[in-house]
Amino acid sequence: MDRRGQIVVVIAILIPVVLLFLAVAVDGGRLYTERAQMERGLQSGADAGMSLVAEHMVTLAVARQTAIAQTPVLDSPFSTPTPSPADVVAWLTDDDRATLVSASMCASVQSEALAFARRNGIDDAAAEILEIEVIYPQSGYDPYNTHITILRLSMSARRSTRFLLAGLLGREFVEVSSEAVSELRQR
């Protein structure tokens, strides 16, 4: 057999294999960037939502500090009207914590989280976004339970994306999902 004929056969076999590896590399890179973009967008939304909660916490703590400073009581557990920022949660009462998870506060937090996610590429109106879920506060949260020390906001999203190898899998689109969590100490 002629050597040139053997090279043609080898090249004919290697070209599809090289193209397959190239498609896997391109799809893997795209999957990585899609997921990274979703994680950044969701994390920015979760952090923005929790920053709204933190801001409200400080507002409640300042109101409590002001009330205590104006009516000095010798038996007060608070020795100074201006604690360090690390002690803000010590100023909160259970009723303040209940305010942090009231229906209006939950709506504001979810709205803020979705607005920041939109600004960072996770637009729930886009056709490729299948679902965005915002959970605030976490399941089972009770502001009067002293054992729950963390207040949590979690976001998750699913997006459909075209991939080169999606046809080999029998699909036109592949689903990519991601989630982000932001937490705040509240006790």
C-alpha cells in the first residue's frame, strides 16, 4: 500500500476526532464562563439584598441606642449609647428581628436582589432565563428563636444555552444553573 494513501486515511480519522475535542473544549469554556457570569450576577443580587437588611438593622439599632441614651436606666445592660459596629446586633430585640423579616421588608429585599442581578446579567425577562428564585429569609427562620443566629438570603437561577455538542445529546439547548448565598449575623 502507498504511504500517501495511509496518511490520507489517518488524517481522515483524526480530523473528526480533533474537531470533537475542539468542540468539547469550546463547550467546556462556554459552560465555565456562563456559570461564572451567573454566579457573579446572583452573588451581587444576594449581597445587595442583604445590604438592605444590614442597613435596616443599623437603623433599628440606632433607634434603640437613641431611646436608651435619652432615658438612662441604671439597670440597663447597655453601658454606652454608642457600641462598636460589631455590637449592632446586640441592640436588636426579637421584635426588631421580626421587622427584618416582615412582608414589606421581604418584598423590598427580593426586589433589590433581583434589580442587582439584572444589572449584572441575570435578567428574568430574557428568554434564555428559565427561572430565578429568591429565598429570604431561610426556611424555618423564627425571629424569636435564640438558636438561629444567621439570617440568610439565597438566590438561584437556571438558564438555557446553545452548545456545539447539544445536538449529539439530542437537545437543542443545555441548561446551566447556579446559586448564591449571602448571610448576616443577627444574634
